[in-house]
Amino acid sequence: MKESLHASVRLTLDIVAQVLAGTRAELVTHEVGRVISVGPGVARVRGLAGVQAEELVGLHGGLLGMAYNLDPDEVGVVLLGAGNALVAGSFAHRTGRILDVPVGGALLGRVVGALGNPLDELGPVRTRERRPVERPAPPILHRAPVTRPLQTGLKVIDSLLPIGRGQRELILGDRQTGKTAIALDTILNQRGRNVVCVYCSIGQRTSEVAELLTHLRRHDALGYSIIVTASGDEPPGVQYIAPYAATTIAEYFMEQGRDVLIVYDDLTRHARAYRELSLLMRRPPGREAYPGDIFYVHSRLLERATQLRAERGGGSLTALPIAETQSQNISAYIPTNLISITDGQIVLSPTQFRKGILPAVDVGRSVSRVGGKAQLPCYRAVAGELRLSYTQFEELEVFARFGTRLDEASVATLERGRRVREVLRQQQYRPMPVAEQVAVLMTAGEGLLNAVPVEQVARVEQAIRTAVTRQLPKICQRMESGEPLVDEDRAELLRVIGTVLTVAKKAAP
């Protein structure tokens, strides 16, 4: 028995000797530094001589930071988490990689943080690929013109301020004027349209994000949506990278040939987070204490939204950035920057909001620089002069408040404009199909509602929508598919509308 034991020991030693003979010890170096100071959301590290810009830095307790300032003697690190346990003298080391997030179809229906960590208690996000948060925008030769519409389901936007797939349309207004409501209705209207929606919440309260999540679930829109959130109680570094991470997630689907809608809510808070970081890093402040590169911060983000050429997959990324104004001052620093970057703006009026005219879109100050190029042909046939006439009505209404005697033409313009304004009203969470919008807008544009009392316009509008949908399904389908509205279709629509108005007139008291 002793001989067999000795034989097994010798065999084991021989195997170990063979393994050691084929193994070479290699010296692995790690560049390590020390934290010399810690501030709110930032830290200063000395000793990482070879660290690169935007490289991830490992800190005490598994905390990650991003190399931001590369000074000769020290490195300014943006903390990507709570740094309560971080103290001066702690070790820091290079990781050799840049900040990235998981991307893929597994993110659909999920709520994740700015670093890709799940926040919805549905388990880990199982994806096969990670991509850098900071990525260059597609070159101009990879881009195609914006020609396909992205329907919001809102009459005032789809008819007067059309948005195309691949466009960047800014939503601008004071707080509590319905900016998020417009973006949410646009997301709800993408159900069944094969559009992936990414909602990026920056610096908002957790309760607001939870409320939006509830509405998405209630209207069966969470399955094609992704929520990326960085709440207001998170470090400014996390709020700063949140929109870039959300754009990287959205770009994955765009490069797969799909249409994507991304909402940034909002970039004013994002600018404040970046200003806080810059001031903590002792970067020189500029106008309104913002750093000099704040324009570049937003332009390199929004330039990633585009329509790709067919040979590049044909996908699109449509951006709806939201910005908050103070007392309707759209000439402030951040609003003017964003207006110059985007392809148009939807300006919301607090005056209309207080009057209950919702959505409170100020048509006179709003514009879409893509315009009719990305609008369905059926809209052009009914809303061509509606924007101009409605703007003239608003100016005339202000003038009429002074009690001036008006001629008959001006009185007729006022009466027609009041009914058009009533038609453009729309309740939240009720996006309207294209055919129903066109029928209602045609009724208002032709002046057929002039004989209807203003308080009865909503009831007549609902009757017209129901009648057109039931009696003219083929025409409705052609309008949805993008075919132009021919004379025969127009005549059929007017016939059905006339019948509804006749019945409504007889039923009126």
C-alpha cells in the first residue's frame, strides 16, 4: 500500500513539474494613485500619470469615477456614484477602459440607470454587447434627408408643426405648461408603428418618473419603451452622462435599421449638472456661470440624431429635447443654444395653459424647419393655410380686446378662429389617428363650423370622427399609408361631414 501511495505522489509531482515547466511568470503592473481631496461629486487624484481623458478610474469600495481634468500634477475625477465612503488617502487605480453601457433588445420594457443598472426589480439586464457612452455622430455622407413623418397624434403639431423621422424638435416652455405631456402623448402614439421609444429623465424627482412609468403601463406602451433615469438626488456626474448613455442605447436600434424616438427631459437640468461639475473642477465660468463649452456639450449630443441612408440600414433617431424657460424668456443662454442646434421648436404658452387651451402650443412662435417635407400629403391638402390664418386670428383677437369696432370680415375671422382653436384642443393620453385629424381639420378649414356654437364644437368633432371612421374606411387607410387626398376622396369626406353637421343642427336646441 505504501508503494502505491509513493507512486501516486510521484505521478502528482511529475504533473506539477510539467505544468511549471510550461508556465512563465509575467510581471503585471497596475498604475495606482491616491485621492488627495474629495468634494461633492468630484475627487482629486495624484499619481495616475498615464490616465487618459474619460477613462474609468476605480476607487475605494468599488466606486467608479471618470477622469475629467488632466492637470500636470493631479487628475480631476467625476464620481459616478455616492462618494460618502471615499476619503483623502484612499487608493485609486486605472481600469484601462472607458465608460460604456449595455445595449440590445433585452432593454425594451426596462427601467435602467445612467450606467445601465436595472432599477425596476426585474432582475439583471442580460445583453451581449456594451457600447461607449461617448460616440461620434454619424458623418454627413451617412445621412439621408428627413422625409418620413413621425406622427405625434396631436392635431396642432401634426398639421401645423410636422415632425419627421430623424429630426430634432425642441419643446420649450415654462415649468408646468405641459412639455412632458406632449412627449408622453408622442410615445403613446407610436404603439403599433414599430418605433422604439427611449425616455431619458435628467434630474427629476423619482415620483415623477414613477408616474410616467404608470401611464406607459396603463396605455400598453412600456413594451416598446426604455426608460433611462438619473434622479435629482444622484451625483451631478451621473446626471451629466445620462443623456449620452440613453443615446447610445437608442443608436443600437437605429443601426439595426429601426426607427427610434428619444426624449430628453430635460436639457436645462443637464446644463445645470454640467455647470456644477465644471465649477467644482475650477473651470472658468462664462455667461450665466456656464462653462464655455456648454454649446459643444449639447451639440455633440443632439447631432447623433439623424436619418441614415438606405445602405447604412435606413434607421432613424428622432430627438425631442425639452428645455425649461423662465417667464417665457426664450432668449436665455441655454434656450438660444438649443434653438440654434435643433431643427425647430414647439413653444408652449403659460397663458393658454391657464385658460385650459391644451396642448398650450404658441403657434406664432413655434416652427418646424423640416416643414411639409416630412408631412403626409393629406395634411397639405387641408392645413396649407391653417397656420397663417390661425396666427392672424390670434393677433386680431389681441387687437379686439381694446374695444375697437370691427368690420364684418374681421368679425368673421374672429368667429372662425375661435372654432379652429377649439378644434385644436386635445385631451391628454388621447392621440388621434391621421384620418380623423384630417377630417376635423378639413371641417374647420372650410369654415363649416362657423354656424356651430363654440361650446358644441367638441361634440360635433367627435361625431365627425366616428362617422368618417365607420363610413369611409378605405379612404382612411389610404391617408394613413401616405397617399394624397384626391378630389373624389375630398368630396366623400365633405359629404359625410355635411351629413353630420345637418344632424347636429337639427338636434341643437
